[in-house]
Amino acid sequence: MKKKFRVKKSEEFETIIKNKKFIVDPAIVLYIKLKEENKSRVGITVKNKVGNAVVRNKVKRQIRMMVQEIYDFNENFDTIILIKEKYKENDYEINKKVLERLYIRAKKVRMDK
């Protein structure tokens, strides 16, 4: 995932999360914020309960690869992907399908508004 498609600043993370539009799964929460321009960005955050720093960085790398394969960055919304403890219980393919399903639901939510 290229750096221009990432949410980097903590203020941006806060505004997207405070928007209070989200889709929940036991392993992943997807926060959504609509915007005017057709260039979406993604932010990734992993809870401390997932593991130590090495494990959390591995999970972030996996999520970046999933996002690169799943996302179309020509959408008009930003997303924050929050990884919870249940993420470790599933393997890569199952987590990828979960993220893909959440992304499709996010696109439907965007179309409803």
C-alpha cells in the first residue's frame, strides 16, 4: 500500500473514529468517514492485547497487503481498520475474507448516504 493512501496523523485518526460510522466484526472494526474527493485513504491500528510490538507490526504488514489486494482507492471515503484480539485466532485467508466483506459493506453504506 503506497504512503499516499495512508492516514498518518493522529488528528485524522481521531476525526474518522469520532465520525461514529463503523462496521463491526469480532476480529476487525472498520471506521468510515465520507469526503468530497475520490481518493480514499486507509489507517491501520492494532490493539496492544494482540501481542508485543513484533506481533503488532507483523499484523500491520499483513493488513497492508490485504488492503492492497482488496481496496479500490478511487472511493470517496477514508477508513480506519482497528484490529482486535480475535484476529490471531484466524489464519490469513479467513481474515482477508472478513476484511473484504467489511469493505463491501462500507461501500454499500457510502452509497446509502
